Amino acid sequence: MVWEPFPAACTTQNRLSILKSCRLVDVFSPNHLGMTTLFEDSPSESFQPDRLETYALTFNKVTGSSGNGIVIVRAGEHGSLTTQHAANNVLLPSYYDSSVTKVVDSTGGGNTYLGGFIEG
């Protein structure tokens, strides 16, 4: 089972209940803003991969029935972070044609990525 939490539900007040619910899923996949707002009431505007990794590992410990689940943080134009156990963290950049100088709209990219991950 894969869970993409509703972004508006990703608040510090809901973190504990979301952590408990992660035991029931195999893959937990918030976007980077949702993951950040689970830990910070006033998140920074800048992309902070080190913080995301720390936050993802907190969820990784409880995701899946035995803590053996996967956390995928979809980060739009910044790519994605995938964690499974502390030793298997993969931060992938976004993929687009090298002739493109700026990502204009990444809408749907994370959902497409997650669908491909599930299929693979």
C-alpha cells in the first residue's frame, strides 16, 4: 500500500497520528513541503535536503509492518529522496532535457514518478 498524505494534513499537530498510521503502509510519500511542515510550523522557503533526510528517516523507522517500509519524498524541481533503512538513502535530481534552463511546471511529476516506482 502506498500513501500520499493530503498536503494540508501535514502539520506538526498531526505528526504523531501520521507516524502511527505509517505502520499500515509499505510506502509513505509526502511531497517535500508536506514532510517539512510535519516538523516545522514555519518552514524555510529554501530547499534543505539534509533536513528532509532527517525527517524521512524518522518516518522510515515506523513505515511498514516491521519498520521495513520505504519513504519517498517527492520534491518537484529538486528531484526526490528515497529512504529504506538508514543505509539506503538516495537523493535523485529531477530529470529533464539538458537544453532546458529552467523547470517551468513540475505539476504531476511526483505522482508520475511514484506510479513508475510502484510499477517497477
